[in-house]
Amino acid sequence: MKKRHLGAALFTMASVAALAGGCEPAPLGQLVVIVKTDMAPPKDFNKLRIEVFNEGNLKFQFEGPVPGDPGDEARIVLPSTLGLVAPEDPTNSIRIAIGVRSGGKEGPVRVVREVVTTIPIDRTAMLNVPIQFLCKSEEIPFDNSGNLKSSDCPDGKTCIAGRCEDNVVDSATLPDYDPDSLFGGSDDPTKGQCFDVQTCFAEAELIDSVNFDLDSCSFPVPQSITAKNLNLALGVESDGICNGRGCFVVLDANSDTGWRLNDGETKIILPPGVCDNLKGTDPSGLKVLQVVQASTKDGCPQKDFTYPTCGPWSAVQPAEPPPPVPTSIAGAQDHPIAISLLTTKTGTFAYWTNNGNNSIKGASLEGGPLISIDANEGPRDLVATDKALLFTAAGDNNQGSVYAFLADPNATEKLVNLQTNLSQPDGIALSGAKLFWTEFLEQGNVHMGVLNAASSAFASTTVLATGLSYPVRIVADTKYAYWTNEGTFKDKNGSVFRMDHTAPGSQPENLTPTQLAAPRAIALDYNTDGSAKDLYFATIADGNVWRITNVSSATPGEPELFAEGLFAPNGIAVDETNVYITNRGDGTVAVKAKSAGLLESPVVVAKAQKNPGQVLMHQGSLLWVNEGPSASDTKEGSIVKYDITAAGQ
């Protein structure tokens, strides 16, 4: 892929000499326009457009793709520079508009930044025109001439750090052009340093929101990190640069559009547009959900204007290609619990339950905008099909339901209550048209409902088992439903059951005659005919993972230890060769070959996760839910993807 940045290959000073007027020699004065972004192309935008006007007359226009966007051979990398030569009349008003689209050349314009200024005649000045997340909108219309507007702001205004501000800049106040400030301490992109958000915010923590003053948009300098060693970022859902901790829009230090210290150097001051978002008063509906902090360290300087962010869009690249790292497709989630995948003609999509704000969320595995569905009650587990999202939801006072959110666009009601008057419904599984779910109670139940063709109602329902001790997760094959009875942690009286759902009148079977220490996570290893080969489950209270072989046969094997000495294993997934385990206790994700012996420990592939839970494997990518702190109302959950094949695991 060929990459280019504007100043070096496309727009030399001479190429915009129309601003200088005719064929006269170019005067000394110049203005170097610097285009950077705090977002992550092509996920957040994939086309960039630049327009330059002299006294209202369009003199220059260009639109091109950013790295990762298909179709064009050359790609624009950022930061890029555009040199403007002073016109014959130095008092001429020069208007510069820079906008970005998502969805390609015909897609909606999402961010526009406009500057009206003059070009100095006796020096080369530097003008920073950043493309900022805080100014992102759903769609910004063009003007009547088909040119970029100054965002959704009134005439004479433009969006700066989330608020409409004056678009006029006095060129006398602009600094002299400093090429060493462009590319991480160098005027040469191949020699500079970029800021690696994924690494530098790998262990990001929330600032103390108790002391956050939303009116002044300030908070005390953190006690744990000195101001000179502090990096700050906005925690958002899906924009910006994502790692296993979440998605972040990093803020420049010592900047009015990033963060700065007050005169007494006791407080951090953020742009007012940040707090407009946090207070929910921003008219664009952006979702800045939190502010996070991280400390400087080797390879992670304090982020300022000098350092562009690392990524495939960046003109500055690390010396070595970065290894694959866990990457959130959604951050700042409100206590997510379960995840399910659905592959369509347009790609594979993840859907998950956010128990904290009673919603179902969804996104492409490639990242991008999220969809949100109001679930009425606290959603627990879910299954995604081409007909519906099927999920359990537990409301107040031990009340709950099983719901279907229908995919049919012509459905009169999209959200359908399939079964009501349930007590704490939790786990859910699907086999053909049969939907299974558990009721998580001291004397709990397991149910089965047969769906109609549209998944909009049950043709029949059956209580498969009653009097169980806290049944929680459930899976199913073509013959049996299997579930974990968690029991109570202190009594260690859990068990794993199965039941033949094809034989009316059959009785549930206890597959684990020995009482277990809170079995929760469960996964099946399937045969090619859809029947289960082996069953894996984890006992979260004692850190063990178990296996039952030939689990769908008339005489399944006895439970055998597969792995031990783990820290609260909370999720299990299985593929052709490996078992993948999330450990809530130490925030790790680990892998172990199915053929490995008990004494062989699982290999940790991800650390510093926030209470990882349910996990899935899809075409070489591992996906898991970070539930976030259960005892906190902070939104620290995330949905994480890790290309485990590319990582060599």
C-alpha cells in the first residue's frame, strides 16, 4: 500500500501558488497548515477533504482516502501539512475548511474544522487544524455550493474541542513553523516517535470523579501521578484508539483543547466541551463517558502536540511492527455480562447485554458505531440469530422475562416478551427451534420453549427441571441440554446436570456426583453431527476447570480435572485444538491445548483485564466480556477482540 502525506507529495508550496496571484514570484510569507486527528481512521472516518478559499473564491480542493480505506492505491497519512503561499494582497482573507467522512466518498461528513485567517508576508507561520472527536456529528450538510460548512455551528463559528467558537485566527498570534514539532521530535517521519495509546493506556484507571467539578471542568491533580508524568484520555464507547481496557481519545498536555494546569498547578482544567458531554448537555449527543489517567513510562512520554498517535494512519511508525494486542470493539460499557455473534452478508457482528443500563448493544467485529436496544429490564444472557436477539432479563423483586428483539423490519413490535412472570432468568441456549433458559434461585428451574418460525412467540413451553440449587449457565446440543448449578460458595454444593430434551418425560441427570465449588462457566466441544463430544466447565470458587468426555453418550465419563490453580475462572470457550479461559480473579485470559496434561499450566495471552467473563472463539479471534467492577456504578466494562492466530498462539 502506498502512503503519502500532503505536504511531501501532493501539495508543495508551488501547487497552491494561485493564492499568490498569476505568475509573479512567490513572496516570502507562508502558512503551513498541519492536519492531525485524535481519532482512529479508517474506523472513525475514511475520507479527508480540504478546501482553501481566497476572499470567498475556491482556490484549492482535494479529497482522498486514509489508510485502510479500500479502492485507491495511495493513502493520506497524518499528520499532513499543506503549505500556503501569501497572496499579492496580504490583507486577503483566507478560509481553510477541513472535513472528514465515514462510509467513503458519498458517506456523511462527520467533522469539519474551519479557520479564517491571513498569511503573514515576512515569515512562515504554523496553523494546527485538528480533526477532533469532540466535534464529531452524525452528519454535517454541505453549503448551497457543495462546499464544506463550518460544522453545525452558526456563521462565523466553528467547532473547537466540542464547542462553537470564533473561526477567525489572527495570524500574528501563530507560532513560527517548527518542523521538529510535527513528527515526534523530528522533521522526518521516519525518525520521529509516535504516541502508542494502546500500550500507554494498557492499565488506564478512572480519575476520581468524586472531586470532578463539571461546572469549571476541572479536578485536582491526581495524588498517584505527578502532573509532569500524567497522561489523560477520554473514555468513549467505540471511537478513538482501543485496547483491552477500552477505547480512548487521548488529550494533549499543556493545551487549551487538551488539558492544562491552573495557575496554582493544583488542578487539571479540561475543555468545557468535555463536560458538556459528561453532563449530557451537548446537542450532538456525543458520549464522553469518563476521563482516565495513565502514567508516563519508557516509550510513553507525556502526550502533547509534538507526538502524533501511532496507527496505520500515522506518518510516524514504530521501529518494529507492533504485535497484536487485545482491542476493544466497545469500551465504557455498563456492566456487560454476555456476548453472542451473528454472521451476515456484510460481516460478523457482536451483540452483548449491558446489565447496568438495561440495554443490548451491538457492533461490527471491525469496530465502529454501536447500536443500542432498550431491554426494559436488566438483560443477562443472549443468543443472536438471523431472526432475533433472544435474551433473558431479570427485573426487580425476582421478576424477569425472556425477550426476542425481532430482525424483521416489518414487525409491528420489535421487542416481544416471549415468557413473563419468571424469577431471575439467567442463562440461555438454543438448539434448532428449542430455546432453553435457567432461573437462578435457591430452588431454581430450567425451562424449554419451542419457537415459532418468526421467533416471535413460543408454540409451547416446558419446565424441564425444578428444585435446583442456583442454575446459572446452560448449553445445548441436538439431544441434551446441559447446565451448571452454582450452589453456594461457602457450602461448595454445586453440580452439573444434563437432560434429554428429545424424550418427553425424561429426568435430569447429575453428571457430577461429587459436590463442586460453584460451577458457572460451561462450554461444549461438538462433533460434526451437532452432538456434544466433551463438556468443559469451571468452578469459580476453587480455581479449577473440568472436563467430561463423551458427554452426549449413554455413559459419559466421570468429571476430570483439566486445569487447576487458576484465579476465579469465569468463562470458557473451545475450538478444534484449545480451551480458552478467562480468570476474573487476576484479570487474565489464558489458553491450554485440549491434548495437554493436567500439570501443564494454561498460557496467559492477555493481562490487566477488568473482571473478564464470557468468552467466544471466532475464526482465529478470541472475544470476551470485561464485566468491570461489580460493586461499582462506574462504566468500566468492555467487549474485547484479540487476534490470537496472528499472535502465534
